[in-house]
Amino acid sequence: MTRKLFDLELNQLQDDVLMMGSMVVQALRDAVDVLKRQDVEGGQRLIDGDAVINNKRYNIEMRVLTLIATQQPMAGDLRLLAAILEIVTELERIGDYAKGIGKITMLLGREPLMKPLVDIPKMCDKVLDMLRRALDAFVEQDLEVARTLPSEDDEVDDLYNKVQRDLLDILLEKPALMERANYILWAAHNLERAADRVTNICERIIFTVTGELVEMDAS
């Protein structure tokens, strides 16, 4: 494979990472939407659709591993390929969180929610904003964004803590709602973990550009 063809394949891989990222963004957005609307059928669609995201990951992984095995890439290219492997793993896990919220929607069914969902959609909006910017930073090799974006996870954590407090207040008056409260808290926890995955993506961007493995503090 000539250098030109190798570069074309690298560019295509990056485009496919962005495509997978778009799939995950849509899945997470849909997950919170079906939760708000208590759309049980939509929850099942999310579960079924997760296989498409998984297959996209496997396809990218196989192409990366083939390039590493057959082309013996130099240090910079090898870091990029290694980062792609890690990033698609993080994206697949975020997709799993969307699937998990789909399962929660099915478990909750159509009984009235304990309270209108306000902070969980806010959490989702913030996570999706962070994820989009992280993926853009990956393609543009933007170190500044990769280094500063994880600090925004504090906003997600604050909203998660608020969900916990609000649910606790309700349970003090209506302890029989414990099971439903746990389901809603589980959904919020999935979003909180998704933001942590964005931090992991930022760590891989830094590694790609600098060769340094750093652990970002998202707390």
C-alpha cells in the first residue's frame, strides 16, 4: 500500500469514527426522548438498534488491526490507530448506556412518572454537546479542547446530584415508589457515566498528538 492509499484509509477511518459518533449521539438523544414519553416500543427499538452500533465498532476495529498488521505504521500513525481503537470502544459503551435507558423505559412502563423529567434531559444535552466537541477535537487534533473539555463534566455531576436529592425528597413522603426511583436514578447514572467516557476520549486525543498518556480528572 502506497503512502497516499494509507493516508486515504486513515481519513476514511476517521470519517467512520465520526459516523459512529453520530449514531451514538442519536441513540442517546432518542433514549432520553423515549424515557420522557414513556414510549415502551421506542425502548425496544433502542435495544434492537444497539447491534448496528456494535457492528460499526467491529468493522472499524478489523480495519485498524489489518492496517497495523500489514503496513507496520510509524509512531505517529500507530498512535492514531491505537486511539481509534480506544475511541470506538468508548463510543460503543456510550451506546450501551442508551440501550440501558431503553431497558429502563420498558421496566417503568406507562405508569405515571414520579415527577416530570427536567434535569435528566439537561444532563443529556450537556453530554451530547461534550461528545460532539470531543469528536471534532479528535479529527482536528485540538489539544486545547481535549485538555479543557473534561472539566465541564462537573455540570453533569451537579445535575446528577440534583436528581438524587429530588428523588430522595419524594421517597421521604412516598417510600413505596422506591423501585421507580431506582430506575430513574439508573437512567441518570448512565448519562453521568457517558460524560466520563467523553473524558476518556479526550485522553486519547492527547495521546495521539503528544504521545503522553495522561489521566484527566473529570470530578
